[in-house]
Amino acid sequence: MKFSDPTRPDAQIGLARARPQARALAQGRGTFTSDITLPRMVHAAFLRSPYAHATITAIDLAPARTMPGVVAVLDGAAMADLCTPWVGVLTHLKGLKSAPQYPLAVGRVRWQGEPVAMVLATTRAQAEDAAEHIMVSYDPLPPVVDAAAALAPGAPLIHPELGDNLAFERHIDTGNTDAAFAAADHIIEADFTFARHTGVPLEPRAVLADWNEGAQRLTIHQGTQVPHMMQTIYARHLGLDESQIRVISPDVGGSFGIKIHVYPDEMAVVAASRLLRRPVRFVADRLESFVSDIHARDHTVHARLAIMNDGTITGFDIDDLTGIGPYSAYPRTSAVEANQVINLIGGPYRFAHYRARARVAFQTKAMMSQYRAVGHPIATSVTEGLIDRAASHLGIDPVTIRRRNLIPDDAYPCTSPSGMRFEALSHHACLDRLLTLMDYDALRAEQASLRQRGIMRGIGIASFIEITNPGAAFYGVGGARISAQDGATLRLDAAGRLIVQASVTEQGQGTTTILAQIAAEAMGVAFDHVRVMLGDTDVTPYGGGTWASRAAGIGGEATWQAARALCAQILTLAASILQETSGNLDISGGAVIDRASRAERITLAELARIAYFRPDTLPKGIQAELIATRHYVPREYPFAFTNGIQAAWLELDTETGFITLLKHWVVEDCGTVINPMLVDEQIRGGVVQGIGAALFEQCDYDAEGQMLNASMADYLVPMAGEMPDITIAHITTPTAESTIGAKGAGEAGTAAASAAIANAVNDALSPLAISLATIPLTPARILAALQTGTGRAGGRP
Amino acid sequence: MKAAAFDYIRPETLGAAITLLTRHGPDAKLIAGGQSLLPALNLRLSAPGLLIDIGRLAALRGITLADRTLHIGAGCTHAQVMTHPLIQRHAPLIARALADVAHPAIRARGTFGGSLANADPAAELPACALALDAVMHAQGPAGPRRIPAAEFFTALFETALAPDEVLTGVDIPIQGDTQWGFAELARRTGDYAMVGLAAVARPGTIRLGWFSVGQTAILAHRAAATLTEGGPLEAACTALADDLPAHDDPQASAAMRLHLARVLLRRVVGAWGGR
């Protein structure tokens, strides 16, 4: 493979380059939305519903309007005149329904935290002071908290006009599943529960909207992954032309999918700027983030596995139920996760019979939608949890049963029973590498000897697949105006340096760095001579942005193609200047060289000088074109699947129920690795989020629909003190669809970490014949199971 | 969220602080490190009209040893106390407990007296004060007075301090042949514990100071008496059921908390040997 030779000229792809931007960020010189202050800017604060479900009987804004510094106070009725409502459905998710959602609640509130009124004031503190003086009368309605209860007959209807609380239901059936289960030697069955959690990015949601009445243009600075999608949304719901809207995403402090959705408070901010004809800034504080950012997961899965005596899997039978809050999120919907769960279950394995049902229920809790590794942790936990239970039931080693059932590495291309098409995966190579990396046999021996001394340690393994590089299949085919292709423009400036403008975005993961590496190598210039500009709809090509692990594979390839196009243009120009055939020339080290001798002919700086300042010296008819744009979207496969495997090693204190993580390993295959350091850190960060899901994070709701732990003191994010060392290795199977061959890596860590941890906990508990299927695995849950001797015991969450 | 508006005064002397406190009454709050108060202000759980900053008062600083009594100024930060040679030598329990108080940044600002006066039932230091039989020094308009730790923590976030009194320091009696132990169970490093124990054995007395078990830090008298009388550890564990209130919270039910308390007692006292 061309990128595997480190001695190739101008090598950049594969180098572990640190992010140049990190220096400015570490020095406090980043520019986040909350760093931007504009003349005449006002601050927004929101009054949010204290009830999970209630009718608004009266709102009195007058007392707030007289408070110091207040510029305006708006409620749902006023806002409905400024911004049209939206409905989060997509046509390819057949039957998905939702109700119109407004920026501020109109007539009824449907979750605790839903914005009800908005104050605009000279300072945020004044806006908050005034918000306390808005008088809202509520008539409480019965809350609908539990997803199963939401679907029960007679459940209170969250949107009476929809007829029931079922937002979406999908079935997969390959046929003959009942027969396969009847013929199976063993049926393994378990009920898995996945708590709600949320993203908690370091920088909360932030938006600064600036309507310029003179120019009739709206400039929006926003921490978002998707500037062009937001441009479309704002135009559509504010009645503007897209050309009137510029969305700039400055530095963004993490997102994990949180900043990819349309939020009612953010829509209200933008609408208010137009009303007031002045800049309006809103930065969500931590408390409101917990009840207004999208939540994720919240699934219960009844799962059955059909297996033969020799460990061969013959079928899966799955019933997934998820609760999404009162609306399907816009414009990506809240049905994608459940859809993904049943698409991905069993994915690493060869089996024939599959039946699955996914149901998506409305509830009166905060909205749920796409968050890092959408659906993957659930699918992986269910699959790998069943496989470990099967191994235990049959008395065979967890590695042996996986080796027996993982799709052979030479079986590709192939299609899964749920219809997922795999171009080329490497499950067995990854498993082999993992066993070496962790010294599996020695670890098992250590575990056995420690058990003799009463020390309970566990090993958990989880294979996974990850959806990356999506084309139009996710959203475009369903009617969403979310670009599936991305573009890059490369320009040689007058000093011979390179400027890249690309439509994918950066939230701290290093997109900027890898695009610079790709451009530098493709052009044959120094890494330091490339400057990358992202996140500005007035500046970059049109594109989808960064989500679903697509920036490297799609944006990176567009950058490569644009660089190669610019190279060709430069060589044409150089050929005319040098009186040479362009085929005899190449670019390397920032200069045009002789292809055969690799001797320098003319530097790019000199060539640019001539092109920009002395075009009069060029031959007649030669016009220098020192800019090129290319777009890219994979067309052969709807997604570039990646694969990998993780393992966890941990110790369980059976007296306290506490878990100490000792070590974690990941072997994954994202194709060509553009920057191994950034890929590894992406994976580590993802593993940490998966560990958060496995052990710590849950949005704890009471029966009234009140979130009980909506603060950083009470909601336990994973922190460095509890994290194990995470060792990472790679198998490289490039996708043949692109020149670079890179697939995504952003979600691999999250996809399987919680499954590996849960399997390790159950492995540690195996001498006691206890197994748990609910995450997070809190000390309370573990102690309850230990005391009752059963995995089904709940205890307090 | 932003704190509601408040006034702020930093008096130069303890006397001036007490005068301000007397004049403004319950509308005023003392601030030193601010590590509990500022979050409460930002959450608008508390909205005092005046903050009186005693964080820089020299009279509240200093750690001294005299007449077999260790004195810790209320204004010493956790970090200063934790690393002080006198503390490490004569009150290692406190140094050990402080290692579990939040994170270095918080320990650099939070104060010893602030934590005691805040009387958070989940905080480590009140339980240590109980176990060490500390004596609190308070000063008000009527002058100084001393309050035994056992009488200091009266209710949830409430102490025996009068509204116009300032906690100025803490005396800890030092005895040569003291055994001590400390353990807590927290989900993450630096979190408030689900349950915690500060235990001190002096000749003739054992004190078991518990935190995160109810409305205040408490001494487990029955379990301690059992141990003091030389009774078996398991009998002390049994007695804990009567000592500890039945306290439920989202992290642990009362039964689980009692179970964990017994685990800690076995581990801490068991490590002393001889039982």
C-alpha cells in the first residue's frame, strides 16, 4: 500500500503529528462562541418548565420587563410569530411520526427543562434575575416517564393528535427464525437495560446570532458540527433565503453529537436577534445543559440467541424499546439509534436467521437523539453479552466461541442478515492481535491464581463493527437537507503556501491537522506551509460537516483530490514557464522538480510570484489557476464499516460492589491511519465515554419526570482517576473506494468499551453464577445482585 | 447560572468581621475559600446580601503545637494543613483524610475552618474532628468561647456557632500512643463519599467518626464502646445498626449504607490488629 512506505517523498499520512492549534488553545487564545462579544449584544436566559408535563394556563411577562437591564421578554406565542415549527421525521424511516415543535413551549410543556420564556438583557445575570420574575401558571398533567408505560393501553397521550405514544416501529425478519430457534441446541436469553446518559462536552452549547438589518443578513456564530445544515434550517424556519445566512463555527469545545441537532432555545436566540435587530448571545450553563442537551441511549432489549452444541450461532431474536422524550429531534430524528441497534446486532458474526423489532416511544423526559456511536454500544453489548453467556453456558472459552463465529477474514465482500454490506473486515486478525497484546493466556492464569486468594478479577472481550463514512443513506434519502458529500478548496497563495478550505469541521479531534497532513503530502509541500480553514458557510465549500466518523474518510479524500487537481494545474503552469512537458515534472519539497532526477526546477514560491505579479511574462493563452476544488462522497457502499475488538481487565470488590479498572485494550481497523496519535486519542476518549456508560453515567429521573442528578456534582462523568491505561493497536484494511483508503475512527472506542466492561464484570462474578445486564454497573446494583444471588435483582439504581 | 447580586467587604481584622456580622445578621455570609459557598451562590441556592471575606485574616492562620495541643487556624487551606509537618507528625489522620477532600485545586482554596463551619454531613473533616475530640474556638461580640466537637455539629449544614460568631480555629489534643484509621467509599476520586469513617483509638477510648451517614457527621457510640471494652469487632459491627441513622439517598439505600459502614469498620479496626 502506498501509504505504508515511510520513505516515500513528502510523507505525511501516517505521521503522529500534534495539533498545531493546541498551542493556542492551551494558552487560552482559542476563540469559542462565548469569547465573541459584539457591539449592542444582549444576553439570553430561559425560563424552563419545572414540570415534566403540564398545561400552561397563564404567563405574565410584565414583572420581568421592568427589571434592570431587560431589553425584551418573549413567550411561546410571541416566538411562534417569528419562527415556524419543525417536525423531526424522515421519509426513509417509514411510519416515524412526531409533532410540531416550537422554540418556546406553546400551551403545554412536555419535559422538565423545556424552554417556556426567554429574557434578553444587557448581562446574563440580569437576564436570569428577570427570568425569576416571569409568572407562569401550570396545570400539571400526568407524566409519562417509562417507555414501556408510555406504550401501555390507556397511557396519557403526549401529543393527542398523534393517537398514541409510539413514534416509530421497525421490524427485520429473515424468515424461519422460529424454526431456527426450535432447532437450536440451546437458547440464551437475557434482558439488557441501558441507562440514559448525555454528552457533557467541555464547552456547553453556545450561539451568537447577529441580524444586520442594513445588509439583511444573519451571521450566526455557533458551536456546531454542521454549519451548512444549520444555515438551511435557519433559512427555512425564519423565512430567509439561505444566501442571507452565514454560519460560523469558531473553536468548538467537544460535541459528541450534542451539537448536531436543532434546539428550541437556539432557534429562539436566532429569531430574537432578527426581532431586536441586534446581536443575541446564549451560552447554556451546566444546569440547563443537563435538561436541554439531547440525552442518549435509554434502551431496554429483550434478546435471544440460538446456538448449537459446538458453539455455532444460528440466530438472533431481538426486541428493542427506547424512549426519546416528547419529540423526535430535528432534522436527524430520534429513530436512528433504535434503527441502528437492530441493524448492527450480531454484526461481527456469521449467522443466518434474524428477527428484530425496534420501538421508539415518546415520553415526558428530555429529548433523546444521536450521540457518539449511535446505537453501537447497545448492539455490541447485547451481542457480546449473549455470546459470553452462551460460552459460559456451553463451558467454552469466550475466545473460542468468537473464533468459531466471527465472519472469516476472507469472506468479504458480504452482507449481514440485517442487510449491512461489508466491503472488507478483519475480525480474526484483530482477535489474534488482541490476544498477543494482552497476553490472554497469562492473564487467564493470573486470574485463576488470584481467585484462589479470593481476589475477583474479570476479563471481558467485545468484538464490534462501526458505521463510518456515510453517504446519503443516513439522511439525504429521507429528505433531509444534510449534505452527504464534502468539499475542499486548495489555493496556492502568492508566497507559495497552501490554504485549505474544507466543509468538514473541527470540534477538537484534529480534523484541521489531518487535512493539513493530507494536503501537504498530496501537494508535496511542508506540513507547516499548509493553513486550514473550516466552519464558515461563506468561506468553505458546501458540505455535511463532521459526524458519523466521516471527516477523515470523506473530507480527507476531498482534500486529497483537490490537492491532486491543483498539482496538475501547477504543473501545467510550470511546464509553460520551464518550457517542459508537464509529465516530466512533479512537485516535492515545496518545489516543482524533474520527475526522473528529482532535481528542483522552480519553487512554488517563485512560481506563485510569477503567476500573481508577472503574468505578463507567461506565454500567450496561459492563465494561471492556483486554486482547485473537489468534492467526494463514497458511492459504492452506503457506509464504510470498520471493525475491531476490545478487552477489559478489572477487579471487583465483592464487599463493596466497587470496580477497579486495571487495563483496557483496543485493536481496531479504520483502514489507512492518517495520524496515529490522533486516532489513538480518539479511541481512548471513546473508550472513556464507554466506561462512563458502563460504570458511572445515568440521567436519573423520578416518577414525576424530574431529573434528580442534573449537575456536575451528581451526574458522574468518567474522570482520569478511575481510568485504566488503554493500549491500542491497529490492523489496516484500507477501503478501496477512496485513494487514501481511510475509514472512520471516531466512535470505535465508544462502540464496544461498555460491552467489554460488562463482560469483564460478569466474568469476575462467574464463580458466583451471577450475571448483570443493566448498565451503569453501580455498586448498588452489584451489591444487590450479590446479596440476592441473581442478575435480575435491581436494587436502587 | 450567575449568582444573584451581593455586596462584598473584606475587613482587615477579625473584630471588624464580627462587627459586620453582628450588624448585617442573617443577610450576611462569611466567605473564606468559597469552595462550597460560591457554587451555592451560582446555583442560587443561597442569595446573601453581603459576603464578608475572612480569607485573608492573619489571625485565622497558623498551625502551632503547645501543651500537647495542636492548634489549627480556621483560615488555613486544606493544602497547608495537609502538608504541614506538625499535622503529618501529630495528626496524621487529618492529613490522610484531606487527601480525599476533593481535588488539589479545591484543596488549595478551601479552608479547614470553612469545611467545619459548613457542616456538610458528607465532608471528611467534621468526622475527623469528632474522632479526635477536637475543640472549636469561636469568637463573637461577647468574646471567645470553646465548643467541643461533639456539641458542634447540630443539624444539616448547621453548627453550634451563633449567627454573629466566627470559627477561629480548632484544638486537637495530642497523645503519644494514638492509633488511627481512615477509609471512605467514593465512586470517583475526590467525590463526596457514600460512607466514610475516621477512627481514633487512644488509651481507654475509641472514637468512630462517621460521615455521609445522615444529617450530620456522627460518633458511633455503641460500636465504639464495644470496641473500647475489648469486645469483638463483629459485635461492634452489629452495634452500628443502632448508631447510624437509617439514611437513604440516590447513591445507596440505608441497608446498603449500613453494610458498607460495617465493611469499613472491619477494614479500619481490623488493620489495628488484636481483634
